[in-house]
Amino acid sequence: MRSYLDFEKSVAELEAKLDELRALAASGSDIGDEIARVEERASQTLADLYANLTPWQKTQVARHAQRPHFLDYVNTLVTEFTPLAGDRKFGDDDALIGGFGRFRGESICVIGQEKGSTTESRLKHNFGMAKPEGYRKAVRLMEMADRFNIPVLTLVDTAGAYPGIGAEERGQAEAIARSTDACLQLGVPNVSLVIGEGGSGGAVAIATANRVLMLEHSVYSVISPEGAASILWRDATKAQEAATNMKITAQDLLRFGVIDEIVKEPIGGAHRDPQGVIAAAGEAIAHAFDELRNLDHDSIRKQRRQKFLDIGRKLG
């Protein structure tokens, strides 16, 4: 059953009417022309709505519960995927999943946050908010990929790293910093795709890549709009204003040079056509790796380092 966001009320009403008309048609009523008219109106309303989304509305789309998650991409794009567990220091973290497989016939290391799609799986994966052991697992996998000359793909979808007391006691900030450094030190190409939320250091820790891509209606920011509103105005209800001022959309970040490419989503968002958006993501990822294919290890590191230095100079 499709779930609608608050701003999609007009679409929800039209699609509800369509369901009623189709039920009548199934019982023998000759209303094909009326169904066609309402279908066209619903499609146009949806297209107009998604052509003019505000940053806050994009944030809501990025968080949509039915949006495809990390494992949906891996199960479709990666064959022979073998997940590896544990950081060899404390334990495993189900919020951040990583392993090795094949992408279009070639070996690849895949790492990303999994939010979960049911109540049980969301609790298991801690809503995609990784703990220190998750980022230390990412470092372990990146170092292994580098040793065996295997490219690294990261899929980002997190509101941020887990802020709990236990995580802080086990060195959350240090783990994030070391994961970011591991990204920078890779001698193999790494490509990152923000598939939903790219929140704070929890995202940067695995998204410091040669090529950073974003889905059209994903968001990427140093803090959530609610968090920024709480700090700046001490009022989380101003999240909509914060989202607008923070420039968190893919379109803004492409203009600033923070990301390299926007991957188009189906009209109505990724949750309306998961397989379509996963296929488009696969094409964009393949193209990004092709651009880096002929670079040697030193050139890959230099290109990545220069990319982030340029961002700092441009925005500074």
C-alpha cells in the first residue's frame, strides 16, 4: 500500500478516486474515458508537484519509508555479495553493512548504511545510525579492498552517526575521523552515492570519495534540519526554514561543487519505481568508475585530495 507525504494530499485524493473508478470498471461499468482523464490529471499533478519541491519537501522524500535502501541496491546491482562482520576490536554493527561481490562482472567492495524497512529491521539496523564499530568495520574493509586492488562503492543513507553514550564512550568521533582518513588514503577508486539522507559526519565518514553522486531527491548536510533549528533558534519546529537556508539539496550541492552528479529519480520519487531508480543508479556508478579506470594509485589519491581541497577553497 502506497504511503503519501503531507504535501501529496492532492495526488492522494486523485489516486483514491482512480481506485474507486477502477473498482467500478471491474464490476462492468463503462467508464474507461473517465479513468483515462483522471489518470492524466493525477500524473500531471504529481509531475508538477515534484518539479517544484522545496528543500524541506525533498527532505521528507529522502526519508520516505518506502524508498529503496542499501540492501535493495546491493541485491539488484551486486552479484555474489558476501557481507563481512565485525571490526576486530569490539563487535559488529548492523547499521553499517559491508562486504565484497561483483558489479557488472568485476570485483567490488560495497559499504553502506541500512535503515531497515519494517519495525523489526529498523530496530535491528538502528535506523541506519552507525556506532564506532560500524565505522571501524568500514576501515577494515577499505584497507582490505586497497590491499587487493578492489574499487570501493559506498551507499549513504543515514540521519547521522549514533549519538548514544556507549558510542561516545567507545570513541565515535575518532572512529568517524579514521574512516574519513581511510577514504582519503585509498589507492583504488572509490565512488559514493547518497541514496536518501546524507547526515553529518556519519555520512562523510564513508562518502569522502573520488566521485560523489546524489539521487535527485536525496539530501546531504552537516546536520539535520531539526538539529540545526534546535541549535540556531532553540526551536525544532523551524526545521523547514533551516532546510531552506542550509542548501542541502542535490541541486544546490552540485552548483557548489560538493557533489559531481545528480542521478534522476522517477516522477514522484524513488519509492514509486524502486527498480527504475536502482537501474539508473547502476548506470551512473558504472560511468563514474569508468572515468577513474585508467588512473594509477598516486593519481587517484591526488585527484581525490584535490577535489576536497577545491571544495574548501570555493566555499571558504
